[in-house]
Amino acid sequence: MAEMNFHRNKEGLALIYGGFIAAILVAAMVPVNAQAEVPGSGRAETGIQTFGAAAPKAPERINDNHSALLASLVSEALENNPEIQAALRERAAAGQRIAPAEALDDPVLEAGVINAPLASSPFNREDMTMKMIGLSQRLPFPGKRGLRKDVAAQDAQSIEYGYQETVNRVVREIKTAYFDLGLTLETTRLVEKNKLILEEFSHIAQDHYAVGRGTQADALLAQTQVSRMRDELLRLARARPTLEAELIRALGRDAAVAAPIPEPPQLREEILNLESLRETAFSQRPQLLALQSIIARNEKALDLARRNYYPDFDVRLSYGQRNNMLDGTVRPDMVTLTVAVNLPVWRENKLTPRVLESLALRDQAQNLYQAQRNEVAARLRQQIALAEQNLQSTRLYQSAILPQARLTVEAALSAYRVNRVDFLTLLNSQMTVFNYEIIRVTTMTGYNNALAEIDLLVGKPSVSLTLPGEPL
């Protein structure tokens, strides 16, 4: 990392570049068998195993989108993350609103007495006196019920897509926290390794000073760099709990539970085609599909608002039972059937504003959808460019820069043992290797984080979106 680089002032920068160039020149002048001057090239004598010319084996590619550990963490979050659980319950609730939206209003049952006189024995004095029971039902104008159901169904569909977007976002958060924590752990390992090497350099410098072949400043300079590595370890130790907390939060674990230990950063190279990914995003990104459902919902709401210009119907059927008259005259029972309609006469201040509201909401949803499409396209372009840049940098450091820098350290160490270069050149060469190793794992992590962001942007399903026992 930039802040770990011990070349922090102008004078140090001059020494660095001068020493680095000198080391390269020395490496070019040292014969191929120069290591024979010191048996084992110093490795057997000092116990240092990190100066070999051969670069460490490049990390193997991961054929699947993520390792088994990362996949298990994603599955764990799907079951435990509170945001996902809340979105799942919202989805279930929205699905239950579809059928009631289409249902008829409850029928109304009524019972009573009609045209009863106030005299005694009222039921057989007046011809129109009767005991009545009736049933009435409101029937919406044809098409209204279907439109109400369509509005509720589109609402439920948009919430379903919102649930999928929540899952994908949490998966992205888990990947990012996982990769960042893995970078911190790998950086810690590299710092510890570099500290051990610098401690060996300090011992070598002290040995040279003891026999009059070096200066005390060389030993002090090495000790200073060791102290800086210790300070960097403290900084990494402070940063680690924050990243662990973020990963624990995304997983939905209790704060007292330990965070998982990520694997070292690895490349999982993917073919990134902007046009193909953009089309995929437009067709399957849950956020965009949710906005499309909202547009369709507002279209149906607009149709329903316009359909409210037409009246609804109240159908009423009642049965009247009549007693015989006092003189024994038989009175037949009676049946009444009526149909009533509401009169939508208050259009200007009741119905028209509803239509205009639905029209504005539809246009708003269309504008939001277009804006989101543009943002997805722009972010895809940015993330693909970032991923390609990090991938190329990682390849360059792994295949060329780091092997060359390690060869420089090897040559500088051999030359320093025979007093052909100064200690600063050796120290600068090792710090250069250290910084390049940090850059390599940082760009590798940046590449993986960019892929995680791209997966979110295109709506790539990372896991099954159905929990055990939960309906689709």
C-alpha cells in the first residue's frame, strides 16, 4: 500500500530510485554464476528463503464464481440475514394482497318490518305491513375488478424483484467484505514476511559493521524499517475488526460469533463484454425489472382511475312476509328486486385529479426506469474498465515485475556480501519487492471486487432465491 512505502520524503525518493537503478546495473554486471562466491547464495547461511529468482506459483483460477467457503457464506446469509428475511416476508405479504383486490365487497344482509301501524296487532291491520329480509350486493362496473387485481399483481411482482435485488446486494456486500478481509490478512502475512527479511538484513548489516565492512548507519536503517513494519502490523490489526464486523453483519451472525477466515486473494477471471453484459443487465437486473413492474402497475392504475367514471351497481333482493287480515283475508308474501347505481357527478374535484395523479406516477416511473438504465450502463462501463485494469496489472506484476524485482534482490544480496553494492541498494530492492507484492494482491482484490459489483449490476443470480419451506 502507498502508505506503507518507506519512501515518504523527497530525499528518500532520490535515494530509492538511485539505489534501485544501481541494483539493476549491478544485477546486469554480476555473472550468472556469481552466487557461487557465497555458497547457497546466502540462503543456507541466513535461513532466508525468499530471495529466490523464481516467482511463487501464481494462484490457480477458480472455475466457479466463488470458492466453496464463499458459497457457504452466501447460503448462510440467505437464511440468516435480517434484510433478506424482511424482504422475504414483504414478498409473502404482497402475494396475499392479489386475491382480495379482485374480490367483491361483502354482501349486506338486512331484516326488519315495513309499514307497521302503531296500533296493537300491527301485522294484520294494514295491507302493506310485512316482515322483511333482504340481501344486497355491490357489483363494480365490468373491468374494474380485473384492473384492481392487475394493480395488486404488479405490486407483488415489483416487490418480488425487490427481494431478488436485496439478495444480490447482500451477496455483493459479503463478497466485498470477504475479499477486503482476505486482502488485510494477506497483507499482514506479507508484512510479517518482510519484517523477518529486514531483521535478517539487520543481522547481516551488524555482522558487516562488526568486521569493519559496513557502517553503523546501515544497521540502524534496517532497524528503522523493521520498526515501520511493526507499525504497519499495528495498523492492519486495527483495520481487521472493522472488516470482520462488516462481514458478520452481512452474514446476519451474532456479534459475539467469530468471523470466518477468508482464503488468500485469488483470481477468478471472467470474460467481460460490455455489450453482452449491458443487454443481460437490461433483461434480468431485478431493480430494472421492478421499475418495469411499477410502470405496468401505474398503467393499470391509470386505466382503473378512468374506469371510475363509470358507475357501480347495487343489486338488492328482499322477501316480505305478510300475515292474514283480521277478517281472514289471505295476503300473499312479496318479493322486491332493485338495482341502484352511483352517479359519478363530482368529476372535476374527485375523479379527474385521480386520473392526473395516476398519469404523473406512470410518467415518473418511466423516467426513473430510464435514469436507472443509464446509471447501470455507466457503472457497467466503469466497473469493466476497472476490472480490466486490475487484471492486466495483476498479470504484469505476477509475470514480469515481481520476478524481475526478486532477481534484483538476489543479485543485490550477493553483491552486498562481497561489498560490491551498498546496503541502501539492497534495502531499497527488498522494499521494492515488498511494495510490488502488496500492489499485486491489492489489484487482485480490486479485480474480484469489480466482478462482484458487475454481478450485482447485471442481476446475476448467485444463489437460489427460495428458502427451505418457502413458496416461490
